[in-house]
Amino acid sequence: MRILKRRLILLTTLYTLVAITQTYSQQPNIVIIYADDMGYGDLQCQNKDSKIPTPYLNKLASEGMRFTDAHSSSGICSPSRYALLTGTYHWRRQHDIVNSFGPPFFNESDVTLPEILKNNGYKTAAIGKWHLGWNWKFKNEPSGEVFQWNKKRKFYKPEDIDWSGPLTGGPLDQGFDYYFGDGTINFPPYAWIENDQFIELPKAVMDVHNVGFNVNEGEWEFRPGPKVEGWNPYEVLPALTKKTVAYINQQEADKPFFLYMALPSPHAPIIPNKEFVGKSEAGPYGDYMFQTDWVAGQVMKALKEKGLDKNTIVIFTADNGPEKYAFERAEKYEHFSMGDFRGLKRDVWEGGHHVPFIIKWPDHIKAGTISEEVISQVDIMATLAEITKTSIPANAAPDSYNLLPLINGKKYKNPLREATVHNTYDGIWGLRKGKWLYINKPSGEHSKMPDSFKKLKGYEDFNTPALLFDMNKDAEQRNNIFEAHPDVIQEMSTILEAYREQGYSVKR
């Protein structure tokens, strides 16, 4: 009787293991590659006049679906990352970035994409730039002081911080099983973090006026603060690439994984490694973008060599538009990182948040397809949840639309999204609904456009209380038709106010 019982238990256990294995093998792996400050026009396959070769991303687009009207939640770093990982517009929490030694962007009540996937049997990993805060412990107020950007700045020195104990509030507390990164390439601490520990404690201080290396274009953009002795910024992107490839090589086909690879490039400092110098016709930034493309290619190569590519969803996109150096780059090299769009990083103008977006899923997405549908990165959470049959708790991902029908090739008479909010800082708000784009101020600008670039492009300022554009005819935002459509203005402002007040934007 006892032997029979043991056999029954063994058979039940084996049956369960087989069932789990079958379920896992059917679940697709997920890799999100998130570029930093990359413009829509930096991707060669969507800019015929690009001076930057992007062969790997071109190939990814040819094997999957490219969205030509995709948007980040914000025109800056931290808010867009939060929105992608929660399916929630950033402005429901805050508008600004997480500054040096800032607290977590997340509320305790927030539900994240890695959390729900982890609950559904996925291994979850984040590699690269975090920029969403940690729970730091301080011994005292910042004791360092430096004159930078025309003002005195206080900063934390190594002795001001309590380095004991594990770091909390970071990736491991937001649903990731594993983390490796430097936090943020141009923010302290300049040190490697693995999971919730520093690999080496930062005991030196970054001298922002004498970094010890040459920068190729623009400024270092470094904030002062603790660093590991001998910290070399040129080693960051190569190290993250190697770590990502190694992580993929550790995975097995019978256990699905979700990998969020947040690149520090082509964000400033613009520091292409020497083997990539001169590979573009757009100067050092073009070379750094070429290297960014190469990194994406190494991830795809690793997936293929491990035999995981056929069952892996790969998403490539970026957190916002290009940095201010794009103006000079356009005039000097005739490469327009923002493409044909007006404005760039920080702006509510289209160039601030209109980003590259490619998704590849073999045998599910028809190769080489292009969608002109308006989508947002907040939609990633609901879409992946639907694909993986993962439950989203009530009230989570309140702004996330399921894009699976679009990915499957379904055509809609009306847009899938009712409307999409564009915002960076509190004060200037945009709303896209169908062909209409409404901005509640006379300008969407935050990053000052040089007069020389304004003259080059033939841009003119507007003097109406708000703005309205027909994006089907005027994606460059040159022809303000605010006064011709008061009914549209009223409808758009009403929808925008409702989204902001009711706590969700997905139609229920």
C-alpha cells in the first residue's frame, strides 16, 4: 500500500512537471532593448537621408513590425522608464527625473511588468541603466561643493553615505530576479551594482572638470559624486553588452525569461569605443549610434546561437527624443536625429517623444510589416500580459492598451487607442486623438531651438492660446489650425482633463 502510494505521488509529480514544462515551452521569452536619447531619425530604415548605418536594427525591422507613430510617455528618462514598466503615464506619479541619490520613482502600490511576469513563471532580469531610484541611507547632508553649469552645486561625498547593508527600492524590489548595471552612466555613484550590492564600493569622487578621459562630442554631462577608483566610462557599454550576452547564454528553452536591457547609449557622454570611430558620417554621435546598433545585434546573435530566437519576442524602442546636440549635428553633418519632427528631448513637440519602435515575434508577426497606428510605450504591459496569458490586477496599468490585434494584422476603422497624452513637465500638455494633435500652450518647446536651426527648417512661432495640428497632413507641426476648429479644441481639452482626473485612460 505504501509502495503504491509512493508510485502515485511520483506519477503525479512527473505529470505536474511535464505540464509545467509544456506550459513554459509554449511561453515566449521577452527581450526589451531600451535605447537612451535616440531620435526617430537615427534609425536608418525610417530615415532615407540618415548618415548613420544601422544594419542590425534594419534587419530587426525587416523581420518584424515597425511602428511609425510610437511614443514614449515623457520627453525625459526616468518618467518614460516608469511608464513602460507599469503601463501608467508617468505624470500620475511625477514629472521629473530621479536625481542623484534620489528615492524610488515607484509607489508601494504600483504593479510592474516584471512582477506580473514573475508571478506567471518567468525569470526576470534588468541589465543596464536603472535611473528609477533607490532607498539611500545618508549619514549627513551633502558635504561636497562644486561650481558647475554656472552655479554652485552641493553633492554627496563617499563619507556622507551609509554604504552598509543591501540596496533596497531598486530592481529587485520591483519584480526583477536579477540586476546588473551602473545605475545611470552620468549620475553617481559611478560603480557596478549586482542585484542589491556594490561589486566595489565607490571611495573616490568624480571630478567633473577633469574626468581623466576625452569626450568626443558635447559635454560629459557627469554629476559630481562618489566613484570607484579608476572608473572608466568607456568600459560601461561593452561591459553591459557582455553581461547581457552571458545572461542569455545561461537561459534554457524550458523556462521563459523576461530581459529588460536598458542601454546608456546614445545618451551623452558621447563616447564610442575606438573600433566604432569613423563608422558613420554623422560625427562621434553617429559612431556611438552605430555602436548602439551593434550592441542590439549582439543580443539578437546571442539569442540565435542559443536557439532561443524562434520563441522570443524582441522589442526595440527608446525613452525619448535626442539631446540638444542634435541641432548642431543637423547643421554640421546634415543628419537629423529627430527626423522630420519638430523639437527634441524634453519638448512636447513631436520630436521629444516620437520614438523608434520595433517588435519581432517569429511565426506570429509577419516579417517586414509597418503600422501607422498611434501607440504608446505604456501599451507594452497590457500587450505582453495578453500574449503570455498573465493576469493584471484591478486598477494596475490604467493607461495600457492591448496591441495584440494590431500585431496580428487586424485593421481598425478607428484608432485602437481613444487618445494618447504627450507630456514632460507640468504645464505643457498634448493630446493626440486620431489625426488631431492638441497642445494646451502656444508652444511645445522646452529645449531652446537655436535661431540658426529655426531658419534652416523654416519654423515660425505661434501666437494662439493653444495649438491644433492635423498630423495626417502636418506631422512637422508647421500649420497651426487652432482658430479653425473650436469644437475639436473643446473635445480634446475635455478628454485631457478627464484622463488627468479619473486616474485611467483605457476605455472601460
